[in-house]
Amino acid sequence: MALPNTNTAHAPLTSVQRVRIWYGFLLLIIAIFVVRLFYVQVIRYDHYKHAALSDQLKQYEIPASRGIISAQEGGQAVPIVLNIQLYTLYADPTFIKNPDTVAVKIAGIIGGKAQTYSDLLKMKKLRYVILAKKITAEQQAKILALKYPGVGAQAQNYRTYPQGALAAQELGFVSDSGKGEYGVEQALNKQLAGTPGELKAITDISGVPLAASRDNTETPATNGTDINLTLDLSMQQQLENILKAAAQKTKTQHASALIMDVNTGAIKAMANFPTYDPSKYYDVSDGSVFQNGAVSDPIEPGSIMKSLTTAAGLDMGAFSPGVTYYDPAKWVVDGFTIKNIEEDGGAGTKSLYDLLNLSLNTGATWELMQMGGGEINTKARNTWYDYLTNHFMFGKETGVEQGYESPGVVTGPKDTGSAINLTYAETSFGQAIQTTPIQMAGALSAVLNGGTYYQPRLVDSYTDANGKTTMVAPKALRTNDFKPSTGEALIPMLQYSIQHHNPQPAFDQNRYTVGGKTGTAQLAVNGIYSATEFNGTYLGFVGGEKPQYVICVYMQKPKVDYYAGTAAAQPVFVSLAHMLIDSSFVTPKH
Amino acid sequence: MNGRSPVRASRARFNGRSQNTVSFRTQTRAFGPVSNTIILIVLACLLGLLYLTQVTKANAYGYQINDLKDHKSALKLENENLKVAAARLQSLDRVQNSAQAKALVATTPSDTVAN
């Protein structure tokens, strides 16, 4: 009997069974994919996202355009500092096959010596050499059109100065790193620079952002604030011309001058000699020329201080405008003799007019004595120190929008056993104290305008990136700083002084109010006042019914045969005062 | 004879039919699992294609935007260059050295000189 056939291995599969097997196989494949995708997309999500973005996600800085700087001209704002895009030409020498040929072509387009470029292009060990900076867009386009492998150009923004070197030290410059240096550029760097924006984007292979990416973020740049200065261009130009001519004529080492609006503290013109071209600041070998000496170079002002000593004494009531006193022609203070120049004559009865006109050191010392009740004592020193620092604002920065402003030097009134009375006697006629021209101008303005000390300023208005303009109002740091009668008494004394100093040409005091005082300060050499080296200074005003402008002039070490204040500084003041009158900056008396 | 005529017997038979003793099955067509999978895959592909179309279109607009931005930058640059050129043309030095300025005749101001 045959056994039943139990072997089913070779039994043909039905179609349903075959489909089920393939179906199961498909599910297995799908399951493998799902598991793998789960691993890649969920478990290793961060790793792969980072790896992908590192190739595709680009981060760009959107540079902010630096604010432009303008000045006044005929009531309009005229740009004097603008931005321009220039190019840095670079090369990768390893790509350059014929350095000499390339160098000749480049030299033919941008100038310079072909040999210099050739030497750079032959530096095969370097991958990046700078061939030239500040080439124009046209030059860059011509060079790139040559399609030399390894030669490229990088755009960079630079400052440009349509007025050339005008007001260079007041403006400052912008370094290659984009930072403002000196002048307004340094003092207001934050406002001028603006805030760069940022673009994070998935890009294609050529770096163009793909719009469809959700990861793209763009923070727009905020452009820098435009600044409109108080400087008057034509006044500035004439001041620079006058100062340069005078400095060259008198062989002055360093000269500074400024014109300030008496009633607002606005600086209308300010200049120094020597100066420089801010577009070529890198060519300057003596870094001190970057400084705006009118705000950062304090010196002993000399006898122009007597105007302020007189004003202080009048203001506190130590003496009256019509006072006369006996001047002994010398005082002995702390064992040292204070005397006058020979031309002033000997002892005698003097008025405040004589004191200022003859520039009596003994007269200024007498004024200090009156502040102490008849002698130089603690009261005199404290009172005078209070006027110097709290009324005239010496010994502290004025806050004018300039880099590296100096506070100057004022010795405290405390007696430390080092001839403090002599020191204070000297400060009354402008020695043993250091001030800047801007401090002197600010102080005299406060006396002349009726008693308000306005903070000296160079900024007239700000215009932000949205076009909103904010005017800068005159800032009164001290009101009732002086009695109005103080200025009224001082004005005729200073008019008297200039009339007796033979200004050429003379001023018509019937139509204009012009006054001032010379200063000749001995220079301290190794701690001893020199008998041969002097600084010449001048502090004066010009106006119609009332003083409109204060002018301060510092001339350091001029080579003149007469007193430096009279021979070197006064002519500058006289020229500037006439310039203001002739150019109709001054409204004459009715 | 049982008393029933052949006609009546036939009617009785048909009466039974009208009593739904026989059910008629409704014929429905259903997709099988393979068909469903294929349909789902096709739909997913269509959706993917739609997505790709939209992304491509968006990116094409992105390129246009980029071109327009470049154009805007170029115009802005040109504007700044023109401002610089205008400012240079109006500079004091240039005006001072112009032919018109050189043709001016200097006069001595008498107003400021004391009589």
C-alpha cells in the first residue's frame, strides 16, 4: 500500500501566495527605508542639518553706509565729506603664468611701475598679494576684462573730500579699518558709522540667496547719521588762507585760530597750521599734524588772560570799571619779582584801560590782590580758582565734538608750599596756566553775551537714516555766569586796547564794535621761562551794536622782532575781523 | 387529481419568487492593496512635483529679486558718484580758480576803515 504524499515543497504556489510573498518583501523594504529615514532624519537630525547648512547657509554682513558731513554755505548745507566706492586690486601669484606681461598690462591701466607689480606677481609662495589700492571702477573693469586667472578686485568704501584739505583737522579721517580718527570722525564715530545689517541665507553654488528657504533671515543695515556742521565754508576758507599766510610770514611752528558765535557757542571757522590732506592721511609722517590744536593743544595763553582777570574782578565787585590804582611797576611775591615790559614805563596811577592797553603784569596782580581784599591770600586764590574753573570753565573739556580734546591745566588753590601765591599771580596774567583757544573763546563769549556760557559746538544738526533732521540747540552750561554789566564794562576797554595797537587797516568803531587784547607768553624751557622763545596770542571780538564773534589766535614760537602777540597774532585777528566785516558776516550799527 | 390546476401551481411557484427567496448580489469594484499603494505613491509624486514647481518658481523670483537688488545698488552707487562729482565741481578751490573768479576786480573796502 502506498504512503500518502506529504512532501509539499514542490507544490506550485498559488498566485495569491506569490502576491503575498512580494507584498511582504515590499513591506520589508519599506520598513528598512522607514527605519533608516527615522535614524537619519530624527535621531541624527542635528548632525545632518548642521552638515548641510555648513555648505549651503551663507552669512553676509550688510555694510552700513557711513554718514556724510556737511558745512554751511550761504545758508545751505554743502557736503564736505562723502563716501566713494573704490577697489583693491589683488592677485594669487600661483595662477599667474606670465607675470611680466600681466604687470605691464596692469601698469598701463592704473599707472605705477610695471616692475613693482611684476615682483609681487612672482611671489609664488604667497596666495594673496595686494597690487594696488583705491583704483576706480573704470580701472577695475578694464583689468577684470583682461580675464587674467588669479587677478581680482575687492570693493571698499572710502571717504572723499570735495573741498580738499579744508577743515582737515576738524573733520579727521577714517582709517582702513573703518574707524573714525581725530576730529568729528572720531568724536561722533558711533553716530556716523551706523549699524551693519546681516543676511543669513541658503544660497546656490554661486552664492545667490535662494528665496524659498525658510531659514533665510535678513536684518537690514541702519545707515550712519548725516552731520551738518556749524562751520561756514567761506569763512573757514578765508581763515585758513589768512592763518597760513601769517604763519609762513612769521615762521610760526604751529598756529591755531577760531571764530565763535558769541551768542550760541557755534564755531563758525577753526583752523590750524600746518595741516594735511585727509584723503592722503597715510602720507603724513608727523602724527601731531592730525591734532586739532585749537582744542587739543593747551599752552600758557599769556596776557590775553588779563581780559578775563579784569572781567572776574568786575563781576565779583572787587573793583569798579572806573577805578584807578597806584601801580608800583613791580611786586615781590613769594620772593620773586613780578614786573612789566620796559615800554610800559614806571610806577604811577593807572586805570583798567591802561592795565589792558599796556598789558601790565603788575596790574593783573593787583586785580588778584583785590579779590583777596588787598593781598594774594587764600581768599584771593579760592575766588580766582572758582572763576577760572566754574565761570570760565578752564581745566575741563568743553565737550566740543572733537577727538582728543584737552582740558588744559589749572593749578589748585591749596598752598602746598611751592610758591602758590606766585603761581596764582602768574595765572592772573596768563602764565602758569594752560588753556586751549576754544576754552578762551568760550570764556570771553560768556562775558560778552550777558553772562551765559554756551557749550562750544561744531554740530548744527543731525539727519538720521530715515531722513529725520534734529537741530542742535545752543546748550547753556551756565546762565547768569556773569553780570551783563561786566561785559558792558569790558567791551570799551578792549576797544580802547586795539585802537591803541595800530591795527592795519583801522576799524571804524562808529559802525562796528571791535576789541581785543594781545598776549605774549614766555615759553618754559626746562622749567625756566625763556627770554628768547615766546608764543603770541590774541583774544578779541567783532560785531555791530554788540559783539557777534569772538576770535582767538595762538601763534607758537613765531620768529618776529617785536612782541609775538602784537607782531604775529594781532595781524591775524585784524585780518579776520576785516574779513568778517567785508564779507557781510557782521551787521553794522544802525 | 389533487384539486390544483397546473396554472395555479405555476403561479404559486412565481409567488414564491416574488417573496425574495433569491437575493441579487450588488456587484462592487474595490482596489486591491497594490493598487492603493501605487495610487498613494502617484499622489505623493504629484504633490512632490507641485512642491518642486512652487519652490523652483519661488527661487526664480529670488534670482529676479537679487538682480533688482544689484541694479538698485548700482544706481545708488552711481547716485553717490554723481553727488561727489557735483560737490567737487562746486568746491571753493575750483570756484576760486575759475575764469570768472579770476576776472573779478579787487576793491579796497572803505567801509571798515576809520575816517
